[in-house]
Amino acid sequence: MICISNLSKRFGDRHVLRDITLSINAGETVALLGPSGGGKSTLLRCLNGLNTFDRGEIRIGDHLLSPANHRADLKAIRRFFGMVFQDFQLFPHLSVLGNVMEAPRRVLGWPRDRAEARAKALLDRVGMSGHLAAYPGQLSGGQKQRVAIARALAMEPRGLLCDEITSALDPEMKYEVLRVLEDLKRDGLTLVLVTHEIGFARRAADRVVVLCDGAIVEDGPPAEVLDRPRSERMRAFLQRVLV
Ligand SMILES: Nc1ncnc2c1ncn2[C@@H]1O[C@H](COP(=O)(O)OP(=O)(O)OP(=O)(O)O)[C@@H](O)[C@H]1O
Ligand SMILES: [Mg+2]
């Protein structure tokens, strides 16, 4: 479903992604791990068209992103993936319900009733139906993140791109958010997750892909990559994160 071929990207003279080739199947959950600065966020942003790139191409379904036609299929590709960020990025001036209704109303032109019914159903699904009228400033981090997930789902994407969405949360709230992700996975949503939650990756991911210095150094089932890494870089990384 998603084919990344020979993707390369530089920021100035820094080579941030080096010839990345990676396929992700529909319904697959891929955990993206690796040391800080390795290119994980940049790769995720390329997948959503938030970053341009210099070489290679990304095919998502029938749509193509390449350096030459960055704009052509951008809209379709943005509809394909919802994105969730570490710092939530909710609209502070809108209620929980308003945050989730906003994109369907503005982008899809849905009437209020329809957008509201869908938003309520999604907020129920992430366990936030008791907070419809609250504003982001009144919520805990875990609650904000669950609203952000509902908001990303409101555009009916086929997949979610999640960039360290539990990193700013304390353990109990992490658990609530990870449980929502596991539920979405069971429903067949494609998930690409940058995460430092090794336990979660082991339990929920179908595949673990490790990026170091802009290159893929490992790609395989969690048990293989996490227990029997082939690369020295991954062994060193695991030693540091598993202390
Ligand atoms: N907008 C930018 N301009 C210049 N350099 C950038 C920009 N964004 C990222 N970089 C550089 O690209 C490299 C990869 O960054 P990226 O954010 O993708 O890493 P990461 O794997 O997500 O790291 P972390 O785990 O710390 O989030 C880093 O060296 C970073 O400094
Ligand atoms: Mg990052």
C-alpha cells in the first residue's frame, strides 16, 4: 500500500535520509525506532507531504509523491494519513467537540449535524465523551492526546502517523493512549509510530524498523529486531534505552 523507494533528503549539507526503501502493507503496524536525530520525524513528515525530499518517490495507493510533483497528489495523500504529534497541537480556542468537528466541517463541508454525530462517536471511542464541552487547557496530557487521535480520525484516514505521541505523558496516561492505538490496530487501521516504548513495540507492532543516521539498519518482526539485532548500532541503542 505504501512504497517508499530510494528516498533521500538533505537539510543544507546534512544528509538526513539516505536512500530509504521501505514498503508498508495495509493494516500493518510499524514501530519506527532509533537514536535521536536519526531521521524518524523527517521520514514521517515526508510520508504526509509535510517535508519535501530530494530524490526517490513515495507511492501511497494510486498516489505519487516525488521531488518533481510534490504538489500534484498532496491533497489525496494528506487525506490518506492522519497525523498525531507529541505536543497534541489542539486548537486552544475550540472545545473538545469543536476540535474534532473542525476539519470535516471546513475541509469536507459536512453539515453541523453530521460532523457532530461523527465527532461524538469518535470521542466515545477514545473514552472522551464525558468531556465534550471542555477546552484543551482543562485537560490532562493523556486526555488531550486522545482528543488529538479522535481529531485525526475525523477525516476518515486509512492510516495514522504518530510521532512520539506518548513521550510527554506519565505512565498511566501513556497506557490509556496506547490502549486506544491497539484498538485502532485491531480495526485494521495502518499505523506508523515513532516510539520509544519498546514494550509497546514488542506487543503491538507487526514490524520494527530502525533508523540510524538516516538509513534503515534493521527491519523485521519485533522479536527478531529487539532480541537479536543484527547491527552493532541497534545493540548499542537498545542498551541505552533499556537501562
Ligand atoms: N527543519 C530542519 N532544518 C534543518 N535540519 C533539520 C530540520 N529538521 C530536522 N533536521 C535535522 O535532521 C536530522 C533528523 O532529524 P529528525 O527530527 O528527523 O530526527 P529524529 O529521529 O526524529 O530525532 P528525535 O528522536 O530526537 O525526535 C537532525 O540532524 C536534525 O537536526
Ligand atoms: Mg523526532
